[in-house]
Amino acid sequence: MRMGELYKTAEGKEKHVPIIDLLKGEGKAGKDIVKVVVGKDVPHPNLTEHHIVWIELFGVKTDGNVIDIGRSVFGPGYTEPSACFHVSCADFKALVATSYCNIHGVWESTHEL
């Protein structure tokens, strides 16, 4: 899944690309925990004038359908750009995370299952 021209591929990806970590079976009722973090290795600024606005997670099903799993919205200066989702990943062949920086636009990453 790609939204084409919306996504950035220039410099700064180390602090803009959302990183997906999967903890199989560690969520409620045996569901998987999908943690998405922006700026995991290189912190992203968290100021009113430059911050991550949201993180969104999609699941790509084995039949190719894309499911919007959820979105977390962040208050600049108050919350770090990190979100956890409790998901049953069995029906998905991939997870796709997107993030939006108020200055540098939309970024994406994919985690094949």
C-alpha cells in the first residue's frame, strides 16, 4: 500500500518513519500488541512549531483488502509519538504505519507478517 506523492522519501527519515514492533500474543485475550513509534532511534522534535500530529495503523489482509486499524493523535509538547494497538494479526499479511509531521508531511513503513 502506497499513497504515492503524499509520502516523503528525502532526508530525515530516521526521525520521521514510523517503526512497527510486534509482540505476538502479549495483548488482552491473547491478541498481538502492535507498537508504532516515530523517532525511536533519533528523537523527533516535540514542539508546537514542529511535531508529529498523528500515527495511523493499517492491516493488509491476505485477500488484499486494507483495514484501517486505528489512529492516535498527539498534543505537541505533551505526548510522545508512540501508540499501541491490540490486534489479532492472523488475518493480515502486512501492517502499514503512517505518520504525519506538521512540517515534513506523511511518512510510512511496512511490516510483513
